[in-house]
Amino acid sequence: MACLENGTFTDSGTPGNVLYGSPPEPLTGVVAVSAGGYHACALMSTGEVTCWGNNQNGQLGNGTETLGEPLPVDVTGLIAQPSMISAGTYHTCALLVTGMSCAGDVMIILNWGTVPWNPVESGKRRGDRSGNRVVSIHAGSFHTCALLESGSITCWARTVTGR
């Protein structure tokens, strides 16, 4: 499922504005954007996050598990204002002052015990054992990596067999 700017899942070879709201108007006030495998998210100047596209695993972070949202929906449940977002294939992560928060198939990606459908802060991923703070996050298909203030990198992933 592709996520396109025109409020549909119809292929288009022509770039256009991402539409938002009702009635749909061009999305403005965006300070960062991240495109995942089948969804995309925007960090707004207000500190809010909005996502659109595939949501089968709850990666849009709006508290639902729907097939998809062609127009951006607001992420709910963030406990602090994010400074960075990163969309993977089945999950989305936000870097917060208090650590990191992810939505979607985070049970697989972060090895948590349940799949939260709203963003949940990860105390385990604030840094490494020496107390280095996470300064940047990057979500992939089945993995996520964090750059620490020390300049080192820590990564965690789903073990995929047979590939």
C-alpha cells in the first residue's frame, strides 16, 4: 500500500502537496518528515506528530489498527514533545527529552512483551549502560538504531530466519 499526497492510495507519478484535515488542505508547519516502508510521518512546528499510510500494525500511533489512512492522522499518547521522528516499515519512533517512544509492531522491533498500539516510552533505550544519552534514532524494516552522545551506536532487531 503506497501512501500518497492526494488523499488516496492511487499511484501517481506527479508530486503534490500532502493534504490534511477536513476539508483537506495542504499540510503546513512541518519541520521534519520520515518515510517508512508503507507509511510516512511529519513532525510539526507545534511539536505534534501526524502520520499517514499503512496502519496494520499500529505504526501511525493513533491508537487504532486499521488497514490504512490516506490522510494524515494525529499521533496520540506521546508523553513529551519529540525532537525527531523515524518511520520504519512496521513501527515509528520519536526521540523525546525523556527517552524514546515507539508505536506499531514494537514487540518485534524492541522485544517488548506486548504490542502497544499507542506510543510507549522506552526506559530501556535512553542510552547505554554508561549513561550515554540517545541523540538520534533511525528505524528500519526489522531494526532500529540509536546514535549516542558518545558517538557510539546501539541497535536492536528482530531475528528473521529463512531470509
